[in-house]
Amino acid sequence: MNSSAAFRVVQLLFALLLAACAATPPPAPAYVPEATGDLGVVIERGTGSVLIINTSHRTVIGRVEGLGDLSHASVVYSRDERFGYVFGRDGGLTKVDLLLRKIDRRVLQGGNSIGGAISQDGKLIAVSNYEPGGIKVFNADTLALLADIPAEYAPGKVSKTVGLVDAPGRKFVFSLYDGNQIWLADFSAGDTPVITRFASVGAQPYDALLVPGGRYYIAGLFGEDGMALLDLWNPAAGVKRILPDYGMGEEKLPVYKMPHLEGWAVAGNHAFFPAVGRNEVLVMDMSNWKLVEKIPVHGQPVFVMARPDNRQIWVNFAFPHNDTVQVIDVVSRKVVRELKPGPAVLHMEFTPRGEQVWVSVRDDNRVDIYDTATFTRLQQLPAQSPSGIFFTNRAHEIGL
């Protein structure tokens, strides 16, 4: 074969190779991840399962089963928003992979749990327990137990723990319902905590919150009027009683469901929160911690939740008025809209910028989605006895 013939053969082979490459598409990736900022979890309390949802498309993208008793369940998220840590009433701590839509790890760490928190650095998961009373702290990656803190407030006396939150500086704060105390667990030096105890804070602290920014821890009191405030910038000053005379001289109604302090509306110097045993939302001046107004509402409020811009407050109610949601305008401090989603509205969750609110309607087995500007119901999604709704933007908020 002469050189010109050889060259033509090479040209032909090269052309065939190019044609083959053009005809063969590149292999599809084995897995295309979903954007985690769009995701969230709906608790299906009756079936021990969770729905994984997409908030932008308003769709259910998966269900994860086998999470145990979720009758009083809550969720926190890893910093990358991939994993949700579900705290079950049966003491189960379950790490759910939102992308693979399956259980990553699960431990039974107690007999009766009431919520949990994730540390500022995302490395510690704390669980609050009624039985055994106290908190347990786990490695967020492996769920290995790192610390066990029994809430022993007197020799041989252990309290139920409530109001557990994460605080800046790798700390956790919680209250002792039976012991009338607040404890601060400081993990800043490692996995062995330094515990600071504050005694005689008031009768039966039942729930608590951390105000935006993380400076003040405020516990509500069920056994007496008032609240207990701990300044985390100055813990040496101890716990201060605030609103000691709210409700004085008034007869309380029977309490059908304890209100939650999560989601306080803070607008300027004012905070809005639920009254215990009263059909009122209370307004407090945070510059002096004094009550300035009582807003009459439909029933006993459970959640008093601020839209992210703090212009609206959405309120749901305890039985027998739990088919209703009311909206309060922060400027006028008046109820400006009343909605009737259906029986047993248990929880609400705003999308990160507040254009929508998702509402669980347990007894009608659905989640309703409302436009917060027009109050129009945009969509309904089926869910099995839904309760708590938790979106992944919580991963970047203190004290939730």
C-alpha cells in the first residue's frame, strides 16, 4: 500500500470514530441531587412516618416510614440541610436522609421524649426526656452517645425536662418542669459539659424559647403567673422574673393543650406570645419586660407565629376551637383575618421568605397551603394525620 492509500484509510477510520462518538450519548449520572433548600418534612403522627416535601413546587416527593411514636414529634436539620433529626415521643432519635429518602440511623435513647436541638456547630444532637428525666447528647454523624445529664434537682428526685434549645457557643439550655429550675449545659470545651443550675425560677416551667439573636432564654410558667428570663450574655446575674402580675385576679380557663412558645413575633421592641388558660395573645415591651396589651382571640392560643417579615402573626388554638386560624396585624394589633381550614389545626410553618404558610389539618388528613398576602388557599396535599411541619431553613436559625 502506497502512502496516499494509507492516508485515505486513516481518514476513513477517523471519520468512523467521530461518527460513533456523535451517535453515542454520554452516560446519565447515577444520581441527580435535589436542592435541599427547597425541602421540608411533615410529621404523620398516626402512622410513624414523615413526608418529604418540596416547598417551591408544593409537592410530596417521598415518604419515610418506621419512625415510631410521633404523637409529639419535632425535627432539626444538619447544616447542609441533607439530614433531618426526628425526635419521637417513644424516645426514638431518627436521622433521616432527605435526598435518599430513607432512615440513615435510628436509636431508642429514652422512654418518653419531648423534643431536641442541634448545636451551633452542627456536631451535637441533644434530646430532652420526660423518662428518664434529663437530656442526652449524641454525635450528629453517628448518633453515638456522648453525654447523659440526668435532671436530678434534689437527692433522688429527677425532673421532666422541657424547653430545650441550642444557644450560641455550643451550649444547650433547658428547664426542669418538676424542679422549678433552668440548666445551662456548656459544651464549648469538648464533649464533657459544664453545667450551671439556676434554682427557684418559678413554678412548673412548661416550655421556653430563645429570642432572635440568642441572647435571652425565656421560660413560661404553668404553676403561677409570669415568666422566667435568663440573660445568656450575663448568666451570673441569675434568672429574672418578668410579667409577675399578668392575669392577677382573673380566673383561668381549663387548659386543654399547653401553648408553645416557639415562634414568638418580635417587632421592634414588642413581643407577642400565647397566654396560658386565656383567650388572649399577650404583647410585651422587651425594653422593660412589661405587659402592654392583651389581644382577644378566638380561643386558647397554642402557636403564635410570626411571618418572617414580622408584619403578621398567625395563631392556632386548642380544642374545642382548633378548626380556626386567626391573623393579627402587628401594626394595629388587631385580628384582620379568620380562616377555617378544618378540624384539628395542629401546626403552621412559613416558607423561608414568608410568601406562603403551610397548615396541618390533622382530622381531615391534609396539609393546606395559603398565600399570606391574599389569604387564598393555593393547594391541598394529602397526609396521614399530619402534625408538625418543618422546613430546612431551620438549619440556619438559632434556638429552633
